[in-house]
Amino acid sequence: MKTDFELSCSWNVYFSRNDVENWDDRLVHVTSFSTIQSFWAVYQHLALPSQLPVGCDYLVFRDGTEPHWENSENIAGGRWSFQMRKTESAECIDDKWLETLLALIGEQLPEQVNGAIVQSRVKQDRISIWTKDCAQLIGKCFRDLAKPWGPVIFQRHASRNSLKGNYLYCIHPTNPNVVQQCQ
């Protein structure tokens, strides 16, 4: 009797350190998983996002897609993300990160999603999904899944270094069925 189930693809888990500036030096490959059982084994041994030191991240990406903006699977896309204040996120960030991971590896998000990131920052935490393209449908799926209190915003990887027009789309909690151009 088979007691484990293969996922549709393998996934890589990374940790982003906060003690060096260079991105390649910050990014540490932790492990990979390709089955449900190996996912849970990895998840149970990682600190929860609410326990991450400020400036550190967890990144989970499809095997073959590195978490770099310039990666061929990422460059034409961007990230859909939402933020949570530290005061409201201790338990909630952990739950929303797990929900995001389960949707990601369980193929509940469109196949254009390459990975997910949770980031610990001084005043707020952020959960993002990285995409192959700029499709608005992905943002709506992510919004429906995560149900954040604040807006879900889309930032193109190509405009990351631009000071103007940094965010392309917004989905506000007051009107979650409408994707708007960001002002």
C-alpha cells in the first residue's frame, strides 16, 4: 500500500539571510521536496514565519525556477502580494503562509505561478506569489485564497527599479472582484 503521494512537480525551499548584502550570498537553498509526506517533513522543521528574524525570508519555488527577477521563468511576470502589520500578524501570517503553500503545491493556483515568498520586515510582513506573466486572473485567485485585510497589489519584475509606476494592479478588500490600475 502506497502511503505517500507525488506532487505534480518538485519544489525548492530557500532561506534569505539578513546578514549580507549580495543577493546570491543571502540566498541559501535549504532542501527540496516532491511528495506530500516530504512537504510536511520540511514544513514541520522550519521555524514559523512569525518567528523569522527581521529581514529574513522563506522562498518556495518550482524546481528549475530560481527566485531571481532575471530568471527566464520570472522576467516577464511579477509578484502579487499583500502585507500585514506586525501587530495583527503573529498567528495570522503563519496560517496565511501555510494556506498559500498548500494552494501552491496542490495546484490550486494557476500554473503561471512559479513560487511563493514570506518576508519578515520591521513594521510588517509580506506574502507574495511570483508569476510568469502579468495575468490579472492570478491576482484574483490569490486574493480569494488568502483573503487578506488589505489590498493585494501586483508589481512587475521589469519595473522593480523604477520609482514611478512601480505597482501595476490593485485589488482592494472593499471591492475584491475588481482588479484596478494602481494610482
